[in-house]
Amino acid sequence: MKKRLGFLRSVITLLLAISYMGAPTSCARTDDDRENGVADSLLADQYPNDKGIETDPHVRFAELFDGDLEEIFARYTDVKNAADMSLEADAPAGSHIGKSICITNNGGTTDGGHLYKRFAPGIDDTVFLRYYVKYPQASRNNFHHVSVRIGGYDPPSDWPYGTAGICDLPTRFNVSYEPITGQDGEMETYIYWPEMRASNAAGDQCYGNYLINNAGRKSVAYDQWICVELMVKLNTPGKHDGELRVWHDGQEMGHWKPGSPRGSWNRDRFTHAADGDPFEGFMWRDAAHPGLNVNNVKFEFYDTKSPEGHHNYVQYSHLVIATKRIGPIRH
């Protein structure tokens, strides 16, 4: 009898253990997390101080600014105003390289510069971008477009070309998160895609669209390193099943996908409202351009406001592009 009771206790204990192991906890990843590219751990968690992160099979490109300027420039297909770029011994906390690039303008002579890279082949599914940026207080109110842009051209291009103001252009898209022009105390999305909304009543002038808007923008933390992350999920050509996700210092600022969030468009701005229409999802590429994908990235400092002889600048560090979410540097 005692042996039977002992056996029953063992069976009950085993069943309870199995039940406990299968029960979800508040920290468990959900199926929705996995569908949206959040794996069991962030890439940066596997590579403390970002050391060796460039070797991970999920990584398509990493720029930690190791080496000298000549070596760095060789990694890009187009470099604008290289003479006003410098390497600085200043980097985000936890950096094992300890360097950043500083891009400067010369008021009245240059309007900044860029590092542009074309990918070959491009990325056709979901891509994650993470980088660090430092906006100096001394350059406040002189930012026009200062961020890292990721996107694509069809056909792919070895250099960037301007499409500002053009509506209904199905051969390009790009995404960035940057200080708002004329209101540079706040960070906002700045997005171009074939179905972007116009900024004027006539509907024939299209510039970057704002998506965060009244949902609560982050203020720029001047003279501090900010970690920016973007996720772009490409759509099935011709369908509205594309997505965009944005994080600021690890905090999600928004996730725009078919059916969510709710709101409405007011020209080039999406206004969030609980009783609004479901977000339609992104058609980054139409049926006529199935080859359009993520095939370029650009470090950008574009400043048209500096008076003659005045210098403004921005610093960038620790950029990683991958097919899995990266996250802030672990240290």
C-alpha cells in the first residue's frame, strides 16, 4: 500500500511539473511577438558591448567605425563632403570600439554630408536598423534632415537622389526618425512611400509623413547618445500588409500595421484616435515593382540654415542592420 501511495505521489508531482512548465508567464514571448520579429533574445544581448555582433548570421551590415576614415569610406558607394568628417573618441556607453563619426557643415559653403551604401542583394522581407546618434545643443535649430535613412530604389542606385515634393512615386521608399524641421525639440518619423499623403490641400506636394504625432513624441536629449531602432516589414507587392515599428532608447514609439493603430490622416500626418479608422498597412511597393526592396542606408546631416562661416555637426555610432531585432548595446 505504501509503495502504491509513493508511486501515485510521484506521478502527481511529475504531472504538476509538466503543467507548470507549459504555463505561460508574464515574461513569456507570445506568438504575436514572434510574428513581429521579436525573438527570445535581442541580438545585442548575445554580444555584450557589441563585440563580434558583425559576425552574427542575422547581420547584413554593421558600422562600428573601427579603422581609419579611408577604410570607413571604402565601405560606402557614395560619400558626400568627406573633408568635413572626422572620427571622435566618443561613443555610447558600452562601446568596445569607443569611436563615432562626426559630420560637419560649413555655413555658406556646404550643407553637411552623408555616407550612403547600396546593398546587393537587397532585403526582401523584414529588416531591423539600430544606430546611436548625438545631437549637440550647440547645433540646435540648425537641423534640416539629420538621421539615418533606410529604404530602397527601383532600380537600385549607387548614390542617393532627391525625390522631395514628388507624390505617387512607386520606385522608392525610405524611413527615418529625426528631429522635426522647425520644431527640433521633438523626434518624429519622416517617411516616403508610394501612397504617402500630400502636405498641401491640392494634394500635389509630398514630403515626409509624420506618424507619431499626438501619440506622444520624445524630446531630443541634446548632447546625449540616443539609441534609435526601426523595423520595416515589406509588403507583398500590391498589398497593404507592410509594417513599420520604431523604438527610442528601447521604448516602442509606435507599431503601424494592417488594422492598428486607429486614427485618421490629416494631410501628411496620422492622428491617433480610439474611434478612428484602422491603419491600412503599408504598400511599400506596388504590383508593378515587385523588385523594390530594402537596398540602401544613409547616414545624413543636411543643414541649410547655418549662417556663413558657422559650423554645425552631428555624431553617429554603432549602426547594425539585421533580419532580427538588435536592441541597445548590452553592457
